[in-house]
Amino acid sequence: MAINLKEKILLSSLPILLLGCQSGKMPNYFWSYETGPTNAGNYHSVATGDFNSDGNLDIVGGNFNPGGILVWYGNGNGSWNEVNTPSDLGDIRDLACGDINNDGFDDIICTSFGDAKGVRVFLSNGDGTWRLAAFPTEKGTFEGLEVADMNYDGNLDVIAANTSSSGQSDGGVNVWFGDGKGRFSKNYGPQSTGVYRDVAIADFNNDGKLDIVSTRWGVDGEVKVWYGTNRAEWYAGSSPETVGSFIGVTTGDYDGDGRIDICATAYHEGVYLWYQDENGKFTEPCRLLDYGHWWEVQSIDLDFDGDQDIVTTSFGEDGVKIFRNDWKCDWHDWSNLIDSEKTYYGLTYGDFNNDSRPDLAAANYSQGVHIWLQVYDENRYDSGPPRPVETDSLDLWFIEKGTATYGETVYSVFFDTGIADIRPDQEPILEKVAQVINKYPNSKVTLEGHADFRNINTTEYPSNLELSEARGNAVKDALMPRLKSQRTRFIGPVGWSDTRPKVFDPNAPEELQLNRRCDIIIEKVKRTPDYEYLQRVNKFEYADSLDVGVIDEDLLLGETSKPKGLHNATLDPYQNKVFTKASGIPEYIIGSLDVLNIIIWTGLDKKEFEVTVGNSGDVFIPNVGDEKFYVKGKTSTQVENELYEILESVLKKPNVEVDVKYYFAHQSSILGEIRDTDDDDTGPGRYPLTGRETLLDFISNHGGPTKDADLTQIQVIQENGQSLYFNLWATIVEADITQNPVMDANQIVFIPSLTTSSRFVFVFGEVNNPGLIEIKESSGLPLIECIAHAGNFTREALQSDIRIIRGDIDKPNILEADIHKLLKEGDFSQNVKLFDRDIVFVPQTTYSSTTEFINSLNPTLSLLQTFFLVNQVFK
């Protein structure tokens, strides 16, 4: 029978497929995009358990700002429902789950710093409520945590790493034996001194008794093993001999020899792995990573091949790393399969959607609890579950593949003279605000307190600044009990004293009421629906009724509403129409009209062909069969491999090289303020994409922006007609990569123009939204108003040493301003008037001299010049 090319390739690949993990090739699974129960909040730890005994895994997250524990019940399909929090106290460092009191419901155990120290236990009632058990300890600071039945009495015990180090008897590794009723013995741990960070449990010496391994921090840092005896007794076991400051630890049989091995993360030194040999000793370490700051590490058999794989989290900016164990310790970094955002701490895993595949969950430093579901479909865009919200809401069927910002609404709560007490007539406003926040729990809420121009000087409020801050705090305190979720991100309260009045006339005291207020600024975010998912779950009739393109009426009920345009780019996508990372690196995807250069070597004999990919996606290669060869949608590497498999049956040891000579298949356009030079590929026009190319690359490669270009509002029109807006100023000056998307085919980039009559100030440094601020008044722009337009100060801003650069960059006039004097002492001379082409810099630290300041600024100005941006501001 005849065998076509696809069947021939499949048959030739069969031995490799049968060998499975020996191949080191790509796995047969992928990961969905992040679908966790919350995408906001500061989390340090995460764990799983079945708290209501319904057979579905639930999630618990440990928050460190403002603190506390949040719990979400799992629905068994990857969606979640938030339930009552066991505690809102403490910087939660680690979490563990297990049935402490043997009632059939998993309970929560946590370690914490701050206002709730020690190790605490919260017993589940099975209905979303909790009760306290007797704490193992309320003293000391603990980090890593495990629960296990260490003495085989049928009850769970608690093991924790103690980071206390103030005395000779502090620190170590603690063990408390449970009695199955929520009570615990005194500490019977194997070590009572030293700063320890994490613990793991395993049987290292195969004696049937559980042992402990723990990581020690500091100059005496090590990874230490203690053998257990089933009683409150321990003795030192064989341990790795490596010295270092270690953090996370896990165990597994990584080489399949029946002996437990150890993997640990080290501060600034990567990830270590030690194998246990036949004598019970640990070998010299294998380094999975030799760089970076890594926190938690877990051993998981992700692909059911019988070998333990390793997953670790970075508290630097390297996200989540996955190392697949291919055939007994042949490790491969497959982190490119998962899209993870920057800084993570806690890590766990479980089957969250009941498909018998292990999924991952991690605690993000600033963006909530993230979950990635394991899928066997490479098209991960359509593989995510619904987002977690209340089950009686249609929002249950929403998935956050992206978010839509629906505007900024400002409500105001007003106060009587000289006090910060909430008036009864302002309660309806607070109720309305709470309703909107509860409807959009992922919103960002900024609280800004204000006072009128009349100075106050009392014991409670020494100045208008303290009064305005107190009003902001009063509003926040009144709002918090009304909110259903802690996912909302609060900014402030910020006190503006009397510097931002609505009424300026001192002769109209009745109108000064408008100045005695707290503004509540809500930037509401609603998730966009996944229509394909709705259809799959038979909810498509609801999808047609969802008006996701229109602002909800609730968003227009405040005093003012203004659109918000900027979007965040999907960082480093796995693939799009132009490229794929199937081989681990970005490679161009061949398409129709591309011209390929193909070289076939047989010994010293070279044959070279230049072929054009037809509209049908195939090419004809002379002397290589009588049929056309299909290449569309493949990379050069894939084409090389397939040609090799065909040729090796007729040629002796052929060598195949395939390159794209001319790119025509994938193109995008650029219009507006793009420079047209003497080169053919510059200026407005349609240009080919040659692989992974960012928006900044695309603009720079085709002439760069003109001197009149406005890089703060670049419009990118998608193939489906949707427009997205990005601020490349933030990318260039503040390294904000979320504003620099990766280009895809058939997009249109439009660079708008700054009008010749417009006047601007450039603000950068420690402000939330650096970039160009327009001057609308001929009298100039007050500094404090400019800072407000730039999103206000960050927490790191040094407000007492703001610098204004005016005039020629080579010989600038440097002005200094102290916002503290303006706000606290009423020194309005500090509120400098800004004029066209002024530069405002908000530092983190003070400068000893003007020369030091100028020298520190030079790299930024050089960067602006590199991208033709100085002309935009200074010509």
C-alpha cells in the first residue's frame, strides 16, 4: 500500500515515541494560562486540602499585606468560591493542611510573623467556618511547615522550621505530637538552635520510620537530616556536606534506585540536588540552576513516566521553573511551557479539575494566587477553566485570558469642619461604593483625603495634612466591613492637605464643604468572557447577552468618569502566528510566499535549491521524491528533520540545511509618526515579521519615531479590529515590559502625533505612571498637580528632594523642591511652576551634589537619545 509523507514520518518516529522519556523531546502535555482564584493581593504561601469533604481540592492562601488567610472552595472543574477567612492576622509564611482532629474535614496549620507569631491551627467545620485549636506555640518566628504522623499513632503531628535566633535556646526544628483532638504535646524537635527555613519528611534509611530534613540559613548554613525512631527521639543521619544559605527543600527518588534523594534551593546560588548512594551517603551536588533567588521546591511526577520531576519558584524575577527528569536524572528545563509572572514564593500541586493530571499553584508576591492546569492541548488559550466568583453569578463562566478596564469613577464622602467622623448622611454613598467594589472585586481603589484652606492646629490634628489623612483612614475603616472579598487592591489613604481644592473662594464658606472630603477613586476591572468555553458548558445563550463592550451603568454613577486606555501585554507568549517556542527557543513559522534556501549535503556533494512556498503551503524540491513537500506552519528545524527522514533511506548520511531567505508570509503595518530614511524598509508601510519581534523592535527596525511622535499612546489594531494602547515611554525609561507587546501577523501599529501647540513636561523616577504630562494652562503646571497626573508617588519616593531639569540638557538649570515642606508647612514656594520641556525626576535617595545627580541621570538621557526620543521632548 502507498504511504504518504505524514504516515512515513509517523512510522519513522515510532521507536522514539516508544522510548518516551529517553528522547529529551517536548512533553505530551502543556499548561493553561494562569487561572487562580485571585489575581490581586500579596501572598507568601499556598496549600491545598478538602475542607468540606466534597471530594474536590480546595485552596488556601497566606497573605502578608495586610495579612491573614484566605480560603476558596474548589468546584472540581478549576473554578473557585471564596469562603470565610479563618484569620486576618499575621504575615503568613507557610501553610499545611490535614485532618488534625479526625472529623473528616481537612484543617489549616500556619506559621506567621508580625502580629500573630508562632504556629497556629484552624479547624474546619465543613461549612466554610472555622474554630481555633490549641496552638502548638504562640511564640517565636517559624517558616517552613509539614504535617505527618511521625509516631504512627494515627494522628497528625506538626513539624516546623524555627527562624528565631535571639538566644542560645532559640531556633532549630520543632515537632509537636497531636492527640487527634486538636491538642498538641510540647516540642520534641531534633534541633533547638540555628536559623532553619524549611522542612521535609521522608524515610531516608528505609527503616520504616519517618525522618526529617531541614534547611539551615546563614554562615552555618547546611541541609541537615535526622533519623526518626517512632518516638520523641532523633539521631543525626547522613547529610549532604554542601555549605550555603539554603531555603526550600523537598525529597524524591530521582534516580530510581529506591533511595531518597534531596533537592534544595539556595539563596543567590540556584537549585541543588544530592543523590543518596548505596551506602546511605549523599553525593556531590548536581546543580539544576547555579544562579538566582529560589524559594520553594516540590517533587512531582508531572508526566506519569515514573520519574520525579522538580518545580521551583523564584522570589527574584524568574517565575516558575520546571525541570523534567528524563530517564533517571537526565534533566531538561521545560519552563518555557508555563507562563508565569515574575516573583513567587509558596508552591503546591494537586488535581484541581478532576482530570487525573497534576496541576500547579503558586503564591505571587503582588498578584494573588496563580494556578496552571495541565492540559494535553497545545492551544492553551482555550484550555483554561472559568474564573472563581460566586456561583450564582454569570461571572462564573468568565475566564481571565485578558482583562478589560472599564473606566475610573470618583465618589466623594464629605466631612464637617475640623473632624474626620463619618456623617450619617454619607452612609448611602459608602453603601453604593461597597456595592460597586463587591461587583468588581479585582478593582484598584485609591483613597485621597482633603481639607479646606483654613489651617488647623490641635493635639489630634497638628495640621491639615494629618486631618486629610485621618479622613482617608475613616473612609477605609467604614468600607472594609462592607466588602465581601479581600481581593481589592487599596492605594492609600493619601492625605493631600489643602493642596487640591475644588473651591478656591475664601468668601464662600458654604462651598468649602466640597474641599472637606475623601475622594474614592475606583478603577474597575471586569473579566472578558471566553465564548468558546461558554459554548462547551452549554452556557452560550448567556454569552450572547453579555455586553462586554459597554461601560456598566454603575461605572457612571460617581462624580466623574474618565476612560482608561493602556493595556498590559502578554509577556513572552509561547507562540503566535509568526513564531513558536516548540524547540525551546523562538523560531519563525514558515508560511505561503516565503522563499526558502535548502542545502542538501552528501559527503562533499552539495545541492542547493531556492524554492517559494505556494499558497497551498507546499514546495517542490528537485530530486527529493515526485510529490510536493508541505512546509506551511512548520519551523526550519522541523522541515530539516522531516527532509532528513525522507533522504536517509536513499542517501548515505545526508545533511540538510533549511533557511528562510525572504520573508513574505507574516506582515504587519506601521502608520503615523514613523521616520522615513533613505533605507527601503523605513517609514509608513507594510513590513514582514521575521520571528519574535516586540513593538519597540518593530518601530526601531523601520526608522524609529519622528520628533513629533507620542509614544505614550501607541495604538495596535488587532486582526479582529480590536484596538490596544501601549506606553513605550514606560518600557524605555522604567523598563516596564508589560507595555512592549510581542508583534503578531496582520496588526496595524499607529503612532500618534504631538500637536505643535501642545506643551509637555516629562516625569520619571518614583511615580506610578511616568511619561509625558500635558500643560494646559499658559501660566504653567504646578508641581504637585504634575505628580498627581503621573499617578502620585511610589512608596520608595524621596519627596523631599525632587529635581526639575530646565533648559539645555548639556548645561541644565537644576531646581529643587521639597513636597514635605509644601504639605506639612504650607510652603507654597515648593510648588514650582513647570513649563514646556521641563523634566521632573523623583529619586529614591538623596544626592550629595548637583554633579552626582547629573552623572546619575546621564544613562537615562543616553537611552532616550538611542531611541530618537530626545527630539520628541526637546525640539
